[in-house]
Amino acid sequence: FFALPRLATTSFEIGISPFLSHELQAPLLALFSIIFFGTAWFLSRKPTKLLDYIGKFLNPLFLVLLGIILVIAFTHPLGKVRQAEIGKAYQASPILTGFTQGYNTLDALAALAFGIIIITTIRQRGVKNPKIIAKETIKAGLISVGLMAIIYTCLSYLGAKSLGQFAISENGGIALAQISNHYLGNFGMIILALIVIIACLKTTVGLMSAFSETFVELFPKKEYRFYLLIVSILPCIFANIGLTKIIELSVPVLMFLYPLAIILILLASLSPLFKHSRLVYQITTAFTLLAAIIDGLNALPASLHTITFISVIINFAKDFLPFFSLGMGWILPSVLGFIIGCLCQITITVYKNKKSSTLS
């Protein structure tokens, strides 16, 4: 409802929109959405071919095009890096502010979905041993994290340098468009359009495939292509509300979902320490859920904060939840939930062992 539509509208806003007049924006967004999701549907029909489409063609092409702009910008810098000017939040708490702003990348949420594709691909290559599958998945994850860290660092540095030539823009897409146009003119805009469309298309293919495969497991009465058709049509419709509206609607959802995604990832990583206890998962997630709901409410438009029950909840969180003002109010509840979950599991285990010993 927002991740996939946002990929299409981001492609359109950055790659196509700068070349169009205002009157053509809406009808051509509709046409672009149909072509975009039609192409993604075609590429997603055979999940076994995803590695070829994404790994061998789309991803290398994306990296080469992005590399061209980065090399030119680094060898001919626009200015010097300055102190953060976006707001006091970055100056006061750069790490926590950057962390929550990173929610907008959807990386953690996408990782939960793309993990399915990685594991499926490894299995299709004849690997059946769970330990080897886990090992290869970790390798893929480490390579991805390393390369993405390099890309994000370069883009951040590029944006910081651009302050020597341009004022701070509303979003990174606009900044990248300005930089590309400055260095390469219309040719730069065309390269940027290709970069963004390819990047969003390959992500769309992966998400649509992961969505369809997951729903086949949840509801096996319908086949893969049935769910693939649904996940092609619905985002195509929702994409037409436009990027600005999608981002506005997605921020509260991200503030709600991201803590849950992070906790699931951490619990899965620490799972051997508490012997994969279902109870630890449940209690930790329950505590995180309560805090995540409050973070989501806090991210709603300011006009909704005047509603009495929302106002009361937010004011309570401001007084009693550390890091709430930074959008990280879930940290303490999650830690408490994890500790309580572990203590409950230990208590149950001791009781069962004692009972078993008594019966013996």
C-alpha cells in the first residue's frame, strides 16, 4: 500500500517529472505506473530468474550509472562540507536522528522480505543444509551492508558538498537531480532518470516476488501468479496519489512498523541465547508494540495531536519514555520486555525441571 507505490512515484518524480509540464504530470503518472508495474510483473513471473534479472543485469547497470555521477562529483566538488543546517536535531543527536531518518529507506523492512529470496535462491542451487544456508545468507547480508554503507556515505558526502552551490532541498531526490544537472546538463538528468528507475524497478521486482511467495505459504490454495497479479494492480492504483502524499501517509506507518522489524531482527540474531523461546519473542514484541503505537501516533500530522486521547498518550510518553522526542521511545520498553520474557522463560524452565525431578 505504500512501499511499492512509492517506488513507482519516486521513479516518476525524479526520472520523468522534471521533463514534463504541470498539465501532463497526472495523466503521464498513470501511464508510467502501468508501464512500471507491468514490467515488474513480467520480470517477477519466474522467481528462479530473479538472480539473472537483478544480480547480473539491473544491479550492475544501476551501480555503473551511479558511479559515473559520484566519480565526477568527487573529482570536481561543488564546495566544502559544512555543519548540518537542516535543524538542531542533527547537531544535538546526529546518530539517533540519522537512525530514525533511515526508516525512510525501508531497508530493515525490505530485508525481512528479501531474506526469503536469498534463501530460496541458495536452496535452488542444491544447498539443503540449514547451517550452510544460514552461513551463505550471512555472507550475502555482510556484502550488502558493506556496499550499501559505501553508497549511502558517498551520497551523504555528495549532498554535503552541494551546499556550496545549492540551497538545502526538500529531499535527496531533488538534490541529486540538481547535482546531476549541474555536472552533466540534460545528459546528467537522463543518467539520473535511468539510475532511479532501475534502482526502484529492481527493488519492486524483489518485493513483489517476496510478497507473492510469502502469501503462497500463508494461503496455499492460490498460486504464486494469483498473488503476483494482486501485488501488481493495487500498487499501480495507489501510486497515482503522488509521492508527496505517499510519504506523508507512510511516516506514521514507518514509525510504527520499524521498531517491530528491528526487534524481530535482533531477537532472531539472539535467539540461540534464549533457546528460541516463543515466550521471549511474544513478550518482547508485545512491549515493543505498545511503544511503537505511541511513536506512530506522534508521527501523525500536528492537526491530529489536538485529539484528546492522542494528546494524553503523547504527553505521557514525553514525560516517561527516554528518547521519545527522537522517535526512539520503543528502546526502553523493548529492553524491559526482553528481560521480563527471559525471566519468565527461566522460571517456567526451572518449574518444569523441578516438577519432572519430583515425579521421577
